[in-house]
Amino acid sequence: MTSSPAHISDQQTPNQRARSLWRNRDFVLLWSGQLISTAGTQVTALALPLLVLAITHSPAQAGFVAALRALPALFMTLPAGALVDRWDRKRVMIVCDSVQVVAMGSIPLALAFSRLSIVQLYLVAFSQGVCFVFFWLARLAAIPRVVPKTQLPAAVAQNEVAESVVTLLSPPLGGVIFSVGRALPFLGDAISYALSVVSLLFIRVPFQADRVHDETPRHLFTEMLAGLRWLWHSPLIRFMSFVYAGFALAGGYELGVIVLATERHATPFIIGLIFAAGGVGGLLGALIAPRIQQRLRFGQIIPALQWGYPLANILFVLAPTPLLMALVEAGSMAVDQVYDVVWPSYRIALIPDALQGRVTSAYRMIFSSMAPVGAAVSGLLIQRFGAAPEMLLAAVGLSVLSVVVMLNPHVRHALPIEELATGTE
């Protein structure tokens, strides 16, 4: 991996500015590679907790596996952000996907020889977390190099559309595949990561701006502080990082839904269909998000969406059948996908290219600090008191968070993204 210099040109070429998303070869390659990889990841997102529950019969162990996957985001995000701004971002993504090929491939291999243990699943979850931190930061930092700022909402929306499609198809497929053979979902995920590597190899555009080398010594700690300092002086990003920390602390949503559905006698296939319904809602949300973002102000959209999260938790507990749970999941994911288009595209537009990795890593470190705690505590609470009480407790916390977001002046008075794109931040 090559070191990046201190001074970076943030200009885009006329061709890049003129191209539509679907005539942009590099965007299509990046998008399609991530579509395939996300499909594999969604399959194992359902299969992994099912596998842990099958071999341990313990929701707490499933929570610990989720916590280990989230743990690297707490300790590695800041240095990863600085390194992503130094290194070749494309190479970072290729290495991460290659590691995931090995990690996911190890599970069917261990199952074939009857050697699978909870310790191996801990290690796989931890490696997933490490690779996700580096890959996610590199990919997010690369998007403004692949598309111009004015197309960021559309590009983020297309990514969310892809995620919604695979969320629609992958969970029921994962439930069926897991029922046929426990090793198959993980083998498929390993293949999907390999295909992602191939797509990245064919992308021609560099994933960072042209850089001018200098001889000034640079220290990793100083670069990490630069990202933290920039974030801290951006009130909106600073505030939203703590909002997402609140989301993470109220974690355990997927595990709670799985346990609730299991208590209501749902099979793995039916559980997959519940999450597939979320794909339908998410697809709708991703498709309408850019139009919502054009017609309404940021300060109108985010506070309204915020109330969807506590409401979803309450409705999951009240829904007596898997069918009604599926309807709740569809509505919840529609809200979530609109949120995941509006805020990330706005945040990316705020951050200069030279600091994309560092500021995003600082942002992620703040909210990810609560993810291991939320995952572990939710697993313990579900095991001790049940899924319904845990989800109601999380709904209380999310309601308080919604009130705080409604009252925050930086959210209410945020500028339109068009003004950010033209530099009038």
C-alpha cells in the first residue's frame, strides 16, 4: 500500500461531472460488485446467529458473537481512517475482501471435518469487524471520486436500492440454504467476496484525488487528531455521531426479531421471509429518498424519520404473528433506507476528500463505541428477561433520542445539499 502525501487536489474532471451514473463504467463496477458481496453478507447475517443458536442454544453467545464483530470499530476506526487516507483505497478494499474469502470459507471447511467451535466463530466475527472497518471507510471515501458531489444522493440511493433488493431476496434464501446445509450460506458468502475482488480489479478511476508528494514527516497520531478536530468543529456531524451512538446502544434489533419469531414458532425460512419483507420496504424507501431530499429540508426529514425506530420496536412486540412482524419490518426498513440516503449523502458532501477517511473514522468511532456494549447487553437481557421486554426498553431509549433530535438547532437549520456541493457550507 502506498503512502499518500499531505496535499491533495480535490478537482473532478469534466467527463466525470458529465457522466450519468449508469454510463459511468467505474460506478457500475463498484455498485455491481457490492451488490453481489452484500447478497452474500445478508445470507450469512441470518445464518450466523442461527448457527450459533444451533450449536450453543444460547442467545447470550449469539450476542457475544455480534459484539466481537462490532468491537474492532471501537479500537481500530480512528487509525484505519488515517491509514485509508494514506494508502491506496482500492488496494485496501481488495485485501479486506480477500481476507473475508478465507474467513467465510473456513466455516464450511470446519463443518466438513466436524471441527467447528464457538471460538472459531468468535474469530470469524472479529475478522469480519476488522475488514468491515477498513473496507467501509475506503469505499465511502472513494464514492466522491467515482461520482461528482451533485450525484452523491443518487449514488447513495442506488447503493441502498441494491441493499434493499438483496435484503428482499437473501434472508429467505439464507433460511432455505441453511435448512439444506449449514455450511452452504458461508460458502456462498466466500464466493461473493471473491467476485467483489474481481469487480474492484477492473475499476480504472483512482479512489483518491491526485496527490502531490512532499517530504514533511507525518505521524499517524497527528493525522488521527486532524480528523477528530475537523469533526468536532462540525456541529452537525458531531451531533449525529452521538445520535448513532444511541442507535448502537439500543442494539440487538435483529437478534430480538429472530428470538421473537422463534418464540412464535417461525421456521428459519419464515424468519428469512420476515427480513425479506424489510427488503420490500427498504427498496421503496431507497427509491423515494432522493425525491424526499429534493422537496424537504434536512431538518424536516431527519426528526420525522427518527420516530420510526421506537415505533418499530413497540410494534414488533405487539405483532402476534410472523405475518404482522413482516409488515412491521417492511415499514421499519422503508424509514431506515430513507434515513440511510439522506444523512450519509449529506455527510459525505460536507467532508473534503483529503479528510474523508479520517473524519468518517472519527465519526464512526464515536457511535461504534456503543455497538459492542449494545450487542452484548441486548443478548444478556434477551436471555434473562426475553426478547419483548428488551425491545420495549430499547424503544424507551430511542424515544428519548428522537426528542433530542427534534430539539437540536443544527439539525433544524442545516443547509440544502446543493449549497454544500457548490461550496457554500
